[in-house]
Amino acid sequence: MNKINAFLYQFGMECLETLALVSFKLLLVIGLIGLILAIFGSEKGKKIAALSPVIYVIIQILAKVVCHV
């Protein structure tokens, strides 16, 4: 049982570290797409463009607190 717990813990940490490293470029592209949609008048585009930096900050905070990245 300890081996399973250790594996799941290590796997979760690696996934969170990878997400923290990749999230900037991914959310940058998503934010730009949302900005383009907002320019063309989409209400969802405004929400996407506004939320992508917030999501990035939350991911970075979690990664630094949990994984010490």
C-alpha cells in the first residue's frame, strides 16, 4: 500500500511541475485567442482573456507551495 501511495504522490508532483512549466505558453495562446474574439465582439472572448492570467497565477502559486518549483 505504501508503494501505491508513493507512486501516486510522485506522479501528482510530476504532473503539477509539468503543468507549471507549460502553463505560460498555453495560457498565453488561449488569452490571445480570447482577446481576438473579444475584439470581434464575443462576450466569451472577454471572459477567456480576463481569466487566463488568473488561472496562470493560481497554477504558479500551487506549484510553488506544493512542489517547491
